[in-house]
Amino acid sequence: MFDPFNDFEARGYLRNIEGEKNPDIVKRLEHDLFAANLSDAMVYLASKPFIEYVDFLYVHKILFGEFYPWAGQDRLQTTPNKAISKADTFFCHPKDSQRAVEQGLKLAQDGVTLKKSPGVVMGLFAYAHPFLDGNGRTMLVVHTVLCHRAGFSIHWARTGKSDYLSALGEEIETPDKGILDAYLKDFIAPPLDPAVWEVAIQAIRGLDGIASSDIIEGEFSDPAISQKYEQFDQRRGYEIK
């Protein structure tokens, strides 16, 4: 079980307010909260002419704040020294999460990049992995709004979960090489009426699921862990500006 706070037995999964430990119950509660709060998140984003990092954080708080006391706080606040990976793919250092999301938001709102390279933007959000849980749903909501503003949509319900996650993992490891863009191109569609966004998003397979497959590699203060992360980042060969 993913336990970055090292207090699962005492406080439940990620210190949720119920102290719940059963992963099936956690999954259901997360799903119910996401469904109940999605409309509020969409309304909030619609009120923002330019979406910024603080808005990205606040969407997470809207979606999951009734379950996780730390919702809306990034890893620099919650676990600043923890190195986290999934399937041998490192997520960025907590100190770089904000810059990675901000670069994705900047590219998505420059009027050019998102329509040409939606996968690059999603890859930056995914590499940032700012939250201990709820990253996928948060970045999907933000990405959906950004795509609409750029004049298109992605038919996420037609994507295959395993194929998408595989392409996303490759995008994190080798960014801006067109990997996720190539996967998503078959699912590009005309923009959706905002009135049906909620239905479209909730129809996506694989939205449920806690971060049980995330792994704590160790502490960045450990030279071996720090070196392992630096080697991964160098292999990526992508500068976050």
C-alpha cells in the first residue's frame, strides 16, 4: 500500500478523514466525491480566463478536499523529500512539480502548442505528479477545459486504459518526441458543448483507482536515490523552463 506518511495503520490511506484502510471503500469514496464535485470544478475553471498553477491546485481541492485534508497541496508541501515512481518511471522532484505544471499550462494557452501536441502538455502534467492521489482526474479535468478553449476535444471514452497509460509512461520517459501525440491523434474530435463535459468525463474507463501502484523509492537525501533520479532526469533530456 502506498504510504508516504508512514502512518497507514494509525490514520488510514493517505490520512483520509475517515481513517479508511480498505482500498475498495477508498476507491468508491473517491469516485463518489469526484462525481459530486466535478461540476463545481468545471464552473471554477470557466471563471478563469488564464488557468494558473494555483487553479490547478484548487481544482484538486474542490474534487477531493472533503476526503483528504491535504487536498490542494502539492508534494513540496506534503512530502518534500520523497522520491516517487510508478513502474520504474520517476515523477519529478517535488521542488519541480510547480514548474512542470506551469510549463504545461503555458504551452496549452499559447494558442498553438496544445492543438498540435496535446500529449506534450498531458505529459508535463503527469511528470509533475503534484499530488499524492487524484492526479489523473485533476489533470484530465484541466486538460479538457484547455482543449475546449483551443477548439477541439479528445474522445477519452474511446481510448484504452492500458494503451493510454503505456503511451503516457513513454511520454514521461522521453518527452516531446510525439509518443503520446501519436496515440491521441485518433481520438481528436470537435469541441464538446460544455453542458456535456461532465457526462463525457464520467464515461471514461479507469477513472477509479487509488495510487496503490505508486512506489516510494526513498528519500532524496539518500545519495543513491538522488543519483538514480538524476540519471532518469538526464535520460529524459527535456529542460523544464
